[in-house]
Amino acid sequence: MADNIFDHQGKRVHFIGIGGSSMSGLAGLLSELGFEVTGSDNTRSHKTEHLEEKGIPVHIGHDAANVRGASAIVYSAAIGPENAERREAARLGIPQIERCDLIGQLMEGYEFAVGVSGTHGKTTTTAMLAQAFLQAGADPTVHIGGELDFIGGSTRKGDHRDFICEACEFHGSFLHFKPTVAIITNIDEDHLDYFKDIDDIEATFARYAALLPKHGWCIAWGDDFRARRVAENAGCNFMTYGLGEDCMLRPENLTYDERGCASFTAVLNGEALGDFRLNVASEANMLDALAVICASHIRGLEMAKVSEALAGYVGAHRRFELTSVTDGVKCYTDYGHNPAEIKNALKIASMQPHGRLWSVWQPHTYSRTKTLFDAFVTTFDGVDELLITDIMGAREVDPGDINSQMLLEPIRARGVHVTHTPTFDDAEAYLRAHWQPGDLMISHGCGNIDLLNEQIALHGDTVR
């Protein structure tokens, strides 16, 4: 049983790895709840600078001295017990709380606690849901794994009725949460360095759904047979959404405009809930909006307000985000890092007016690159120019049996013009030497590939 964070309210809580997207948001939320918060991270970033602007001290570099005097520490799964600060906390007997336990403790006691899970689409669905709830008059506490300008970042403190958060399956993190409503956007292969196979992944989602109380709700994409099966066997109320005739909530009169943005009538079991028009492109975003409509309906929100919110939703940062127009080229970045997510981003990109389509991919972790190698080889079909940087190892040590160069020939054999550009400087130099006005560039990855877009914007002629 993890130490309870509220036993330390008013005292100093130290975050190890505070610059992470989830950790930085939680640090800010605890500060709002009356905790004295400090943190440390290996590198300075926009997130650490933003925390410092809020008055939260951040040490760059991990040092045992950073935890001395703290009442408790918070760490993520990426911070192992050998970390200098965790070792010092253990020596001093300072309680250590893992990030997922903290989220579970924060969720507990909320009447409508929504955990948004799924292999793809968690951040978009959570962000859409937060905006819908707020514009419909609710006051949710929110924790998103990305940043949403509508709430001023990745978290917000609300009243004690509604809690909306991302629920990630990696390392079984969401099994520590306390949801009353679970959204499952899909169940697909990923994190195969942790899970044995797709059946193991589905079983873990089933364990997550089993956390719901009898009066709770499991909302699932009904066209995904695994997600549907989990919802139907959750032991509580369930609702499915999707295109299939057997889905409870369906989009009727569905059309897409020239940008690929959907308009439709949401129909639940034959009853029209309202008309919706989205401002973000692709079928994937339309499906995420259906999940939001399900949760909003269960909560009893006014559908006209939800429709207005979804029409005004323009996306979270790093989700097909336009970062600059440089040399006449529109430059986007997208957090997608597995084949399905990258394909979706490329589909959206292809819908935009463009000359040549450039893709810059930073593979994330050696294990993912290796286990999904064959799928990655087929991901970039239709791209005019593909640049691949070196693999970002993140939490992993280079095993020596996988690298970016191994992808070149198999991808080239499919007719894609692909080039290895090891660093961001290499990628920018190649782009600037070869792209033409009217082209479109999109970078992919959940590492620090967005820094490439930042340096392009810095050196460019027009910044959004």
C-alpha cells in the first residue's frame, strides 16, 4: 500500500523527473492543492521553466541533496530504484509514491471520475472531454498527458464532482486508478517490452475495467472487438460507439469537408442526441468525439453545449500541431509513435493542400522499433520523402541489435525515398536543402522530435 499523498499536505513533496508531461502537470496540481513542491530533472525544458514561473523550484540534474528535508517524493516508472535521489530517500526513510498511485489517490472520492484509456487517442479524447465538460458548465479537475491551451496547460483544479484523466496501460499504471467511468478507445499492440502479446494487453484492460463500481460505466469503441469484449464483460453499465450497426452510439449523415473534418448527427439507440461538426480532421478524431459524447450524455450535460465545445476544439499540443511556415513549407509535429498513430497523422496530412509530403520520424525505444519493425516498414507508404533519425532509447540501453539504418532498405523496397539523418541538425539541413514552397513536413515521435520543429521555426521566415 502506497503512502497517502494527503498525509503530506502543506509539507514539501519532491518530484523526481518533474519535467515529464504527466509529472509536470501533477506537480502543478499539488501546488494548487496546498503542497510545497520541488523537483528535479536531467534537462531544462519548457515544462521546467513553466513550473519555475509558478514558483516551483526545479533542480537540473539528480542529486541526493535534492530530497533532504522532503516529506515525500513522487517518481515515475522511468525512475528506477538506483536513481541517486530515490536511494537517498530510501536511506532517510522518506516515503516514495509512484506517479500512478498518486493519480489514483487524487481520483478517489469523485462522483464522476473518468479514466480515458486505449492504445491510441487517449490525449485527444481527454482534452476534448475536458473542453466539453467546461463549456457545458461542469468544473472538472483535469490531468492530460499533453497540453491544451483551453485549460492553460496539462492540468486544472476543479470542484470535487468530476475528475478527468488519461489512463495509460504501460506497466499497468491504470490499475492503480479509481475510475467510476472508463473509456477504452481501442486495444492494439504496443509496449511489447512489457506485455507478452495482444492477449496480455487485452487482459490488462479487462483488469482495468474490473475496477469500476457496479453503478459505473465502461465506454468502448464497438468496432474494436477486443475493446467491446472488455466493456461487455466489465460487470457494470456499458456503452459502445462506432460506425458498426451494432454500436449503441453511431454517427448518422456522416460527411467530411475538404480538410477532412467530420459533421454528423449523433444517434444513441435510435434517438438523435444532436448535430456535431468538428474542427480537427480524420475518422480517428471523429471516433474520439463519439466517446466524448457518450461520457457527456451519461453525465447529463447539455448536448448543444457539448456540440459547441467540440466545434471549437482545435487540438492539444503535439497532436498534428502546426509549428511554423518556413521557406513556404507548412511544418507540423505529431506525438504518434507507433504504426497506427503515424498512419493516422499521415492520413490527416495527405488531406491538406500540399506539394510533396515530407515525414521525419524519430523511432522511440529500441524494443518498440524491434517488436514492431515489420509494421513500421509499411507505415510510410505514400510519403514522398522520409527522413529517419537515430533511435531515441529513452529508458532503454542500446542492445546493439537494432538501429535506424536497418529500416532503410526494407522501406526503400516499398518505393519510399528514405534517408537516414542521425541528428536534428542533419534533418533540418536536408530539409532546407531539398524542400520547396508548398510542401508539407510532419515530424513523428514521443521523444524530443518537437525540438526539430522548434529549431526550424527559430531559423524560419514565418512562425505561426
